Amino acid sequence: MNNFDGVLFSGEFSDDDELFYLRRVKNLQTQSVLSNRQLEQLHHYLSRQNSRKESCTITVNDQIPILLNQEEAKQLLSELDEIIAHL
């Protein structure tokens, strides 16, 4: 597996499937699996919120909400671009 270590997201790319194993969001450890579709949906949500110049909230493990300011949302969009391109 290939590792990805961004500012907001860290994880590993699956060798067999189009999956991303998310290990860290900001400073929180997690063990989530994101499909290409889920990554694209997250990218769409962040793009929409960013164009509105609004903050964003994402959840880790469907339990822990994380507020992203506009700069963090832009950073995460950039990281998602890299992750999606790799899949």
C-alpha cells in the first residue's frame, strides 16, 4: 500500500480496490475506509461550501464533528484532488 500524509488527511491507498484507508483527520486518529464515490461526494460538498465562503463540518466515524474554516476546506480540497487522482 502507498501512504498519503497530508496536512488534514493521512492514510493509505488500497492496492487492489479503489479505496482509501483514512487513518487521521486533523489531529484525530481514525480507521475509516472511503470509496472513490465517497471521496468525490466530500469534494463536491467542500467545493460548494467553499464557493459560498462558508465553514464546513465533517464527521469522523459518523460521531465526532470537525469544523473546518475556509482555509482548511481549501487545503482538504487540494488533498482530495491528490487522493482521487491516485485512485
